[in-house]
Amino acid sequence: MPERRHIAVLGGGAAGFFAAITCAEALGKAGSVTLFEATPHLLAKVRISGGGRCNVTHACFEPAELVKKYPRGGRELLGAFHRFQPRDTIEWFGSRGVATKTEEDGRMFPVTDDSATIVDCLMSAAARAGVSIRLSTAVRSAVKQGETFQLTLGTGSIEEFDRVIIATGGNKSSGGLAIAESFGHSIVPPVPSLFTFHITDTRLSDLSGISVESAAVTAPGTKLKTDGPVLITHAGLSGPGILKLSAWGAREFAEQNYAFPISLNWVPPHTRDSLIKALSVVREQNARKQVTTFSPVAMPQRLWERFVIAAGIPTTTPWAHVSNPSLQALATQLTGAEFKVDGKSMFKDEFVTCGGVKLSEVDFKTMESRKCAGLHFAGEVLDIDGVTGGFNFQNAWTTGYLAGTACAG
């Protein structure tokens, strides 16, 4: 091993930057860190995440609870989160002048509500640590000769490094996956995670923008079940309740070519039976009121009207005239409405995948490959994904930190 250690980091996203900064700060003058980014843009996903505010992490400080938010990778991340977790992320950014705040749902943002604050912090930290950044420079291939990695760049030139960190993200066109495969790694085929559902249904048409604070969402025929706010969009359904289901069911939904049924209980904790009883009481006590104008459940009025119509009840019917079969049909619509999903859309511009480098082939203490010594991984290039952006960023910070620390050690 030469006196000065030379480290290459592939990928200019959150994980790549965090790995490069951590490594360069630990190495000091004992080595150099070069970050390669194939595109002209650095930290692209950081800039657009959280609607341009960057949900940098999540206020979940118990590793055992935190890992439950990862449909894939939770088991492997448990030990990793004991070494670097959201509390460390907040401290890291805070010590570099970026204060964070926690929103009601636990998502954490910079107090500036501007992702540029996070981007600027990472860029400054990289510059201070002496990271050399090479934009529009793809790494086409890598081979290992003895203890040295030879990287062939897009220009055709070859450069040598002592260690390599692959942090190129989870996109199936990611060059990092091909390089990992060339070193003998198994790649779990990447498919989208975190997406909205396309649904064409008269119960939802022209209700874009209406949301329900808490709904329970299931995929019949599977064990998949989530809950949370649900938003009606011009194309179908979105919101945290839907996005979580898309993450947990990412692999199954891809296999079904995004055509599958879902069922929604719009009024939990009510069951069909408990709601029939509640509606029967409403019928007795509000006999003269119209069904469509008097809703006994917490739900936007226009959506309630749609379910009344779907239950076959004429809109001008007074509660006294609602028959038992109609009451049961209404309860079914509200607690077990089935919809047919016929496609998906990316959630805003946040492209998250499940799939990537097989986790059993990586040592999560150091993020080092079990196939090739000196090769490390960080971020979404691994088969890891979280249920929202903040959890995906925490994976990037944690694995980047561990990979960077190991390469400097």
C-alpha cells in the first residue's frame, strides 16, 4: 500500500458526497479522495426532495424502530444505525451551521425550508476536506490488479486507486451496478418504489386535491397493509398511505405490471359492522335530514356524497328512508371500497428504487464487498429503500459514513 492512500468515490449524490467527505476528513494529508459524477449535476435528488425543502432525515432515534421503516435492508441496517443514526445526522449538519426542525409527522428539514442549504453545506464540507470533484466523468469499468483498482473513464484514460466506493444510486442504468456485477456481485433487479396509483373510477373523478387524514389501505390477496393520509389526484390516489403501500409492495406490484386491486377503509378504526351500528343510530336520531348533506363520519362532503351514490342511495333521500340493505351497502363503500389500479406515476420527482447489490454480499460494519477487498458500497446502489425520502437519505448518510470511515482506516 503506498504512503498516501487514493480513494475513488463513484456517484455525486447524497451517499457519494457523505462518503467522500467522511473519508477525506479522516485521511487528512495521508491521502486523497476523488469523486466522479457521470452527469454535469451534483446532488440532484437532494435539490428536489421534499418539494425542494429536503427532508434530510426522520425524527426516529431508536435503531430498532427506525429499521421498521425499510421494506428492504432493515435487518442489515440495525447495527449500522447503532454507529450512525438520525441523531448523528442532525449533529453533523448542526456542527456545520445547518439547523434542522421536526414537523408533526416526524420529517426533518433545514429550518430554512430550502434544499440549497443542505447542498451548500455538503459542497463546502467537500471543498474544505479537499475532495477533488470530477463532473461529467463516467467510470466505464474497473478491474483490480494486485492491491490496486484501475478505473477506465469515459474519456478512455485509466486511473489507479487503492480503494473504491460505489454510490451511483439504484437506477437500473446506473454504471455502478455493472461494475459491482463485474466483481462477482449479484444484482437484485431494480424496480420503482414510492409511486402513486393510477385509478379510473367515478367515485374519484373530479375530486383532485381532496384528502382524508387517516385511511387504511390493503392489497387484497396479499399481506400488504398500511395506513395514513390519502390524497385524491387527477390520475388516482397518492399520499403517505398509498406511498407506503407502494414501497412495501414494490416487487409484487412490478410483477403484476401495476394492475392490481386495492381496498380502502376511509373511516378507521370503524369496521363494516361497527359502522352499520353507528349509521343505524344516525338514522334514528336524524330521520328528517338528507343523507348527502348530513355525514356522521370525518370525511370531505363531496367524497361522502360519492359513496352515498355508489351505495345506490338517491341524493335527496332522508335518513329515515334508508333501507337496511342500503345502509349495509354504504358501510361497505366506506370501510372496504375496492379500486382497480391500472398503472403508476413517480411521486413528484423523487425516484426511489428497490433492488441493487445483494445485501448478503456486503459487510455492514464497513460497507465492504465480501467479493472483493477494498471495494465498498453506499446508498441506493444497495438493495435498500425506505418508506419516505427522509429514511432513504438516512440510509445514504449512514452507509456513506461507514464506507468513508472504513476506506480511511
